[in-house]
Amino acid sequence: MSGVEFVTVGAGENGIRLDRFLKARFPALGFARLQKILRTGQVRVDGARAKPATRLEEGQSVRVPPLGAEGVPVNDGAKPVDPKDVAFLRKLVLFEDRDVIVLNKPHGLAVQGGSGTTRHIDGMLAALAGPDGERPRLVHRLDRDTAGCLVVAKTRVAAVELGKSFRTRSARKIYWALVPGVPQPRQGRISTFLTKDRGEPGAEKMRVARHGEDDASHAVTLYAVVEKAGKAAAWLSLKPVTGRTHQIRAHLAHIGHPILGDPKYGPTPLELADRIPEAMPHQLMLMARRITLPHPRGGTIDVTAPLPEHFRAAFGLLGFEIDGDDPILEAPDE
């Protein structure tokens, strides 16, 4: 796109966030460039400046500045789909119908692009396009080092409906984590305010904040101990009631049980040398185990991800077996 363009919001895009609308319309648009044009007011909605999280309405006009090569429309064929991406993503599919795909995101693969990130799920989603060529869209995200269930919408209409499920907390997520020690009580509720830690330039990290502190958001996580390896470690099942950045990781560190293998929130292997087997994998021991949410056409999507390889290795070392009920299922949803 060489000049300014005015894009009209369609019926299937009603309620979508402005940043996601732009990413869907211009998939080649890089994350850094997208943030810059939004931050500097180059994008306008019905003539007015708008924030990235602004919800759009059908019929609104979105002014988009010249994007050059990044302004390639979705279906112009300028970037052929890599057959390797098709094969790779197809192996990750846990559930698929005409509206929704649930992927088993691997540990270490980013969901979206960012500084220094060239390979990510969002950049490969054209490989899962249907016969009409419409490119699937992300409706939520997972941290790079978190494995497990990732929901993708195959159409704009599905993206809007699924997005509503996450915003209204109709989507129920269960995470599994391995931590040093055994939390007390064995089942509990962690409620704090979280904000970005400004003390680490260039590092995305959250810290517990005071009520009323600038940019602090309330965060609630429910947890339950599924099994323990003596006093050395515990397998936790968790329900994040809210969906803040690094919420589970920051919350478990806050109660003194940071997730094993977490490079941001600890603990270090040296700190665990006398408690955890030396052969324990060093990857983040957090996974999005299960997701349940309303289907855009009615009914319910309920998908469970298998244990990733590093979890299987850790379970073997700690003597954990998946053979019982998950106690978090009995916990309240709030």
C-alpha cells in the first residue's frame, strides 16, 4: 500500500480490537511498526485518534497510513505459504472445525512477533487458511515458554465471538505447573494487583503492586495441589480468573513457590540443588492443560493438551502419574 487508505469495518469485525483489526487486514505488518503507527496517532477511527484496545463497530472508517511492503492484503498471493509451515502446524492441531482451531503450542515458540522474533505462530497462520483463503486469527496468547492449548479463529465472525468469550471470562482455562516446595494451604486463592516492573529495561516482567498504584490491575488465580514429591516439589493445577501478563508466574513467585525452570521469576538451579534432581529439565514447567469455551455456533469447545516432553521427563523424575481427578475442577470460577 503506497498511500493513505480508508478501510471500512465489516459486519464480521464488529467488536474487534483496533490492533487486531489491523493485524488481520495487514498480516505482513510487523508488531513494532503496528505499535508505532498506533502510538503516534497515524491510525484514526472516524477521524479521531484511537487506542490499540479500542473496540470497532460495523461501518466505521479506519484511516491507515502508507505501509509500503507491509501493506500487502491478506489474499494477494505475494507471500506463498511455506509447505513446511503447513506440515508443522498440522501436527499441532488438537481440534478443528469450520470456525475454530485449537493448537498444541510448543514450548519455546512465540505466539506473536516482537523484537528479535522472526518465527512465531501468528506469522505461520496463513498455512491453515481454508478453501476461501481467509487467514485464521489469534484470539488470545500464551507466553513463549508456556506450552499447551492455543485457540485460533478461522473467520472474522468466529474471532469476534471467541474474543468476547475471553473478555467476559466465559473461557475457562486450566494450567498445570511444577513448583519447589508444597504451597499451604493445599488449595487456595491468590489475589493481588500486578503492574509492569520498570526496574528491568527491555525485560517484560510483572510485580505485585499496591491497590491504586498507576497501571496496576487486579489479578486472581485459584490453585490446588494435585500431588507432591515429599516436601521437595508439588504439581499444581491452576485456574486464572483474570488474564494478566505473566499472572500465574508472578503469583506463584509471590507466595514463595516460583515455577521450576522460570528464568524471570526464579528459582535458579543453584537454589534448588539440594531439593530437585539434577536431571530436572530447565524449561519452564507451566502448560495450558485444558480450555473450555462457548463455540461461536453454539455448544462448547473442550480441549485438553497432552504433556509436553519436558513435563513427561519431570513427572518421571518426581514420580507423578496422571491417574486421578484434578482437584481444581471443584474450585469456584471466581
